[in-house]
Amino acid sequence: MSKHSMAAQVAVITGAARGVGAQLARVLAARGAKVALVGLERDELAAVAESIGPDAGWWEANVTDREALRTVADEIVERYGKIDVVVANAGIATGAPFVDSDPDVWTRVIDVNLVGSANTAWAFLPALTASRGYFLQIASLAALTPAPLMTAYCASKAGVEALAHSLRPELALKGVKVGVGYLSWTDTDMVRGADQDDVMRDMRAGLPWPLNKTYPLAPAVERIADGIGRRSTHVYAQAWLRAMQPQRHLTPLIVGAVGPIKLRAMGSRLAEFAEKPRGLVGRGGAADDAARRSRVE
């Protein structure tokens, strides 16, 4: 048996309709896991589950709905008998200068990414405690490196990193291990959606290598799956991210010095954000908008 085999394990993945979540479900299933997909987009969830096989199940739920997640957790345990791994992956993003951000959109990013991760933990930790399982919180390069025009996303990902690190000693007493997963720009709908904004795309292109590169999805997810198999404390989807950890205390100083120069060079282009407020990026953002509208109606 491979040291990274997931045979006989049950893995729950939020944000599993597309991108990292969908690909991770496929990889873990290929390694023997029974996977439970949680997300907003019924058709996409069903298609991913069908592509995996009969042991894959899907549940429609918004991570901002705590009671819905608790119901989903109960139903997954009822179907599979246990839960061994939970990956808190659901996330959305927006980009704009803070003063030109739509406060409702900005706050929604915090609600989904940070509060949604806490809701995921509240819902699934009883099952993970019973199985002495593993909780992986997906963070980001944005947790290691602050960035202008990305205040909501950076704040949310720094928050989920801190949440996971704070949970780790508490849950160790219950036999549950906690990890944090870090990804740089990876080829997903979210990143492609962000690149549709000319200003955001050009801002990212001006970053130094390797921060300005978009990385392929498949190898990034294979590394995440390896980390899950090891129940690692830190999981790096791109190997070079590991080297960011020892010097992360320097990045705010560097960004603080270089950021104003980059922004000044953009000149009047920054005014576009005030003239045309930005919403959530990508198809995942559109799905969250649709879900919120349906709840209001």
C-alpha cells in the first residue's frame, strides 16, 4: 500500500464544484478514498461526483449557513459511517483598492473564506473527533504575503491560517490533526476570473518571479493530496512556498516599500475602480452571488 493511499478513508471537501476542490476529490478518490463533495453548484457537483463513481456523493450547502453544514455533516456520517478528513477549501475573491471596494462584496469575502471555514470546523469536528481525523484548512500565498488591491482576500486567508494554527493545540487533545495548505496563483476559475480585470492582471504581472506565475492545477493538487496522506502540519502546493515561511516577517516591509512605487506607476488606471466597482471574480463568485440572491428572494 502506498504511503499516500487513502483506502478506507472518507474525505469531505468544501468548494468542490470546480477548481482545487473538484480536482482534489478526483485525486483522493483515485487513491482509494470515498469522497463527499460540498458546494453551491448542483449541476457541477453532480458531474464531478458522477465522473468519480458511485462511492462519491455530493451535497449542496453554503459554508456561511452553519445549520445547513451541520445537517450535511450528519448526512455524510449516516451514508459513510464516519469522516476521516475534512478539507475547508471553499473560497471567493475580489480585487480593488480598499477605499474603492464595495463594502458588501468585501465583507462577503470575509464571511465565506473566514467565517465559512469556522462554520466548517464547527460542523465536522464532532465526526473528526470520533475518527481521530485530519482537518486541512486551505490558505494561500496571500496568508504569507500581503498585497495591495487584495485586502479582503489577504485578510481572510491570514485569518484562516491563524484559525487553523490556533485550533491545532486544542484539537490535538482530541486526537485530531490540523494542517494548513498554501497555494500560489494556480490555474483555476478564480485566478482566470481575476485575470479578466486588466488592472489586476497587469498588477500581478509586475510581481517578481515566482510570484507572478500561474501554476498548473494538477501537480499542485497532487502535492495537497500527498500532504493529506501524511496529515501534514503544512502543505505546499508549489514547493517554493516552503521557502517563504522563514522570511515571511520581511514581506510586509518589502510590499510596503515597493507597493507604492508599483501603484504610482499605474497612475490614472487606479481610478477605474472608483468609476466601476468590482464584484466577486470567476464562476465561483457568480455562484455565490446567485445563492445570496435566492436566499433574499
